[in-house]
Amino acid sequence: MKAQYLSGLTALGILLASPRRDAAAQVEIGAQLDLFSAYVWRGVTYTNKPVAQPDLWISFPAGNASITAGGWANIDLGQYDDPADDFSESGGLSSFNLAEFNPYAEVSFSSGKTAITGGVVGYIYPNDLDEAPVEGLDSESNTWEVYGTVGFDVPLAPEVSLYYDIDKVSGAYVEGGLSHSLQLGESHTLDLAGLVGFSLSQGFNEDDESFNFDDNGLTHVDFSAGVPLTAGTFSITPVLHLQVNGDEITKFHSPSSDGSDFKVWGGVSIGWSNAAEEVEVQE
């Protein structure tokens, strides 16, 4: 699942999700490519080798609100062939494998210093795993969530998101986060963010076949740091995550690991949006 835009608060994700004063009345088209050392979703490692995560969206005004629609994907870049050491969404069928696709749509509006967003996102796993060398996810795991987010334009930019799975898992998950930018010289910033996740009802239940976590309660705490670098309408942001694990499932980075209270992962996010041009023109 898309980490920055819908289920996480990396430094780049906070910047892209923040309200744009002058560009709000314009149609915005955006694209982002994340290259990460692993695919970590809500603290759980789903792929423990490098991944590419492209995202494409379009947002347009609708009265006092804006409507956004897009699609995000996870592509397993490496070859996975060791069931003892490999986590792979695609089952290790091949390198450069499309392992997950998330179509999403949302509506956002702002009132004063408060921004409210509501939407729906699908989790689609396209691979047939009949001959897969390692465990992965296929269409039997396809599901949908609805979600809502409330953010505040105040110091530390607090934000709270609630997700509810309406299909396979049938449970709720909540995430809260803070962020802050430190000035580095005249033209750069160090963007710091932290989030905490809680499973309200997505933990293991003997009555349900599908679950996201071992138990309900604290899933993980994630601290991230990024340094956005801009070049015209493009942004390049190296990001590093330090994760403190709470749920038993979040503690594993491979099937053979004994589990750990900490996890480190990171990479680089490359983004583009026509909103950058609009802001410059309308300043």
C-alpha cells in the first residue's frame, strides 16, 4: 500500500499533502517514483529487497473542495528464491514484477487551519502464485478500505487518519503523526516526521481468515528524516526511516529472523507536479 500518501508520513509525503494556497483552484497532475530498500506497510515488511513504487494522480477543484484520483503500484525489483530469507509480494516469480496495484480516489476540503480528507483505496494483487518459489499475495487477498484524515496547519502539523477495511479484513486501523522542518542554510531543509500506528480491529482473530497484525493495539512507531532537493518542477528527497516495532508481525524482516524491536529502511523519492509552476506564476 502506498506509504507516503495514504498510510504514512514521510517528509516528502507531508509536503505533497499540505494545502497549496495558490494552486488550489487549478487542475494538478502529479507523479512520484519511490525507490526503497524494502517495502514496509504499516510497519510490516512485505518485500525485503529493493522496490520501485510509482504513483500517478490528478486533482481538480470541485467548489470549495478538491477531488483526487490516482493509482500507485509496488514493483519487486529483485529475484526471490529462498523461502527462509525472503519476503516477496510477488512470490518471487521474477524480478521487476508488478506485485501490487492500488487505485484510489478522495475528496479534500479546508476550513481555516483544518484540512479534512475522505476516500477509498483498493488493494489489488495480480500474480498467480501456483508455481511461486516463496509465499506471496494473489487475488485471494484483494480488498478495499475507506479512510478519513484530519490535519491541522499549526506547529508540528498534527494529523490523524482512520482506515477501515470493508472487505477481507473487516477492521479498523488508526495512525497519528507530527512533522517539522529545520532550515539547513538558505535553500534546504531537514524534514522530520514521526507517526504511531494502532490496530483497532485488524489483528488476528480466529473467526477471520484475513488479518494485518498479530494483535490489536500499538503496531509501530516510525521516525523519518528527509532532505528535499528541488530542480524546477522536480523534487528529489532522500529519506531514512527508523522504526520501533510493537506488534509481533512488524518485528520481522525475513521469515528466518528472530524478530527485532527496531527496523531501518529508506531510499529516495522523486516527484513532479505542475502545481510548482502554478505557484510561481500566481505568487
